[in-house]
Amino acid sequence: MNDHFDLRPKKPPYGAIFRGVLIIAGLLFVFNLRSCWQQIPPASVGIKFSATSGISQKLIKPQLTFVGPLERLIIYPTSMKNASYLRAPTEGARQGDDSIQACTVEGATLPVDVTVAWHVNPADASRAFQNFGTENLEYIQANFIRYIAIYGVNAISGSRSIFDLTAKERQQFGPEVKKFIGPLMAEYGLTVDEVYIGEVYPANEVQQKVQERVSKRNELELAKTNLEKSKTDAKTLMTDAERDAEVNKLKALQGDKAVALRKLELKRLALEKWDGKPPMVGGSTVPFTDIPVR
């Protein structure tokens, strides 16, 4: 039996290849379609930016929204967010020392922990987009708000002393900084809720001077307290002395009256015993009186 070999080239399986391409294209379409849906979280608003038509003027409330291939969704928080600039390396927006360097009236520079609480009002979302474009929140906090905070803190601390910044009352600088940077951030569509001034980290020699100042201040307060106590004690002694003198005076007056009354009593007794005859010795007056005997 003779073997027969077909040496003609076989046709490629175009149908199978076409079906495979369709399946892959379908999977990619489904995948891209799912990735085009984005969630706007609660307490946020969204703005769509289109590469072809520009910004969409309609604010999108928290919901699942479709974002086309040539569109980008920018989300802004309408609830308060904290932009923290701290010295601790594992805290705050950046790794490492991210505290704000605050200058004082003496020319010293003190690292200060600062937190800016902020949000975007829905009515200001378009203005925020016009200023920051498609930048995300991390960029806004790490760059714009940080530099505004540096400016505001130094504008206030520059007229304060080292001792003011390191005192417990330094928290009162927060409202002053908020009042200063509030209008600046409002121009960019951001609202400042609060500014918190945290720990201050002076150098060792500065800390020593601060401790000396605190010690001297405590000594001064103690001296004032002792002076007031001495004044009070002196007033008390004067009051006691005046009271004792008045008592003694009253006692003396009472003694004089008692002597006078005793003399009158003796004269009365003498008159009761007198027989009406002039005394044998003495003048011609009634005994113990100046009345003449007639």
C-alpha cells in the first residue's frame, strides 16, 4: 500500500483567531467600562474635567458616577480635613521632620507643630479647581496649605518673643494665625476652620534661658504674694492694736466713773449718819460737802 502525503499548505484558522480577538476586546471593554465608574465619598463633591470640552460646571454629589476615557474626576472634601505639619517622623503629611520654623522677635527660629483644619465649600469648588486644576488633595496640603501656614505663623510669631511661643498660652496664637491666613486661602476656594499650635522645640540653650525666665517669674510672683501677705498681716496688727487701745480706754473711763460713784456713795452714807451739828474739827460746812451750815 502506497502512503499518500498532502504537501499543500494548510489555511490558517482565521475564524478561531477572529473569535479570540473578539473575546479579548470584549474583556478589555468590560474592564475599562468598570474602571470608568468612580465613587464620590460622603462629605465630598466632585467636578468632571474633560480634555476636549474643559471643566463641567455641574457639581456632582456623593454617588457612583461615570467618568469617560477623556475625563477626570476631581474630588474636594466638604467636611473638615487636617493638614498637619509635625516634627514626629511618623506623623503628619510628610515623613521626617515637617514642623514649621517660626521666627521670633529676637531672631531665633523655633520648630513648631502646626495643624490647619480646612475644607471646601460646595460653592467654592469651581474656584478651587480653577486654582489647583487636577492636583489631588495631598498636593494641596503638602504644598499650598503648608506654605500659607509658614507665612501665617511667621507673620504672627515675628512680633512675639521666645518666651511667648514656649509658654502654655501659645495656643492663643492659633486664632490669630487663622484670622491672618483665612482671607488668603479663601481666594483659592479653601476655607480655614481652625489652626492649632502644638509643641514647640527650642534648642537646648534656648530652653535653658526659658527655664531661667520661668524661675525668675515664679520668684517674682512668690515675692508679690509674700508682700501682699505682709501688708495684710500689718493691717491685722494695726486693727488689733487699735481695738486693744479702744478697750483699754473704755476700761479707764469705766474705772473713773466707778471711783466717782464710790465717792458719791460714801458722801451719801456720811450724810445719813450726820446728826446735824457742826463738826468739831474743820470748817462750818456740812461734812463731806461744800454746803455751809446755817
